Amino acid sequence: MILSDSRILEEIEKGTIIIEPFKRECLGTNSYDVHLGKYLATYKSRVLDAKAHNEIEHFEIPKDGYVLHPGTLYLGVTVEYTETHGHVPFLEGKSSTGRLGIDIHATAGKGDVGFCNTWTLEISVAQPVKIYAGMPIGQLIYFVVEGKIETMYNSKGNAKYNNKTTRPVESMMWKNKF
């Protein structure tokens, strides 16, 4: 089941969902709108290696916007820091974002129970499009968890994305053993 607006508010009141900053006008019927942070990043190399630490370069989106181009993977970040202690958060694009040809995640739309951070976005575009820091970029949807959680994400020793950040984070695939 997906949480409704009133249930999201109840969970925020209980402290099982934290959204900072929280703005009531961003709460939808069954989701919460998140916004694009001021930092983007691109990989330094055009050829990425799943076994290597692929480094990124961060840059700030200018006040007058930044044009994204097809064929480049951009890493973005949400303005909102979130914590989810009893539900599974999903990040989805907004229809208005999709209608501009912007995809905000390649495959990483699901968070884990216990995820406490900003969300790194894997942004790609269908055609050149100008974006702006602070623009609505996606929406969080919260699902009920069935059963007891044995290990929360923020308490896993091998969790790769636990370090609090306001900048996009590159892939940590290289930390896996394969």
C-alpha cells in the first residue's frame, strides 16, 4: 500500500519519516515533491569501468540555468534530506519533468528502510533541456513494509551510500566483490 497525504503527515509527526526542509505545499495526495539541488556532476571519463572507482567532477548550476544534453549521464541531488524508518521510499519523476524528456533515475528509484540522506539522481535527457536549481524534479512515494526489519540501511556496515551529502555521489559498484 502507498501512504496517503494524511498518513505521510502522521509518520512525519511520529518521526518515522523525516523530510528537511518540509513544505506543506509540496505534499501531494500520496507523494511528496522533491527539488533539484544546486550541484550536478559528470564522470571524468566517457568510458566507465564497473570494477574501477570512476571519478566525477562537481559543478554548480548557474542562476540562469544549465542545458543538459543527450548522451551524457548527469548526477544530480535533491534539495531535500530524507530519513525513512518504517517504510520503503520510492523516488519517481514528476509528469512535468518527464514531458520535458528528463529521466531522473536509471534504475535506482527505490530506497531502503533506514535510508538517511539526500537522493542522488541519475539524470539523462531525450533532447537538450535547460534546468534550474530548486525546480521540482521528482516525488517520493512511501510503501508499507510487510514483516519485521532485521537490519536498517543506516546500520549496515557495508552500506555504500550512508555518508550525508549535499552533492551527487558517484557509483560505488567498485566496492562490490565480483
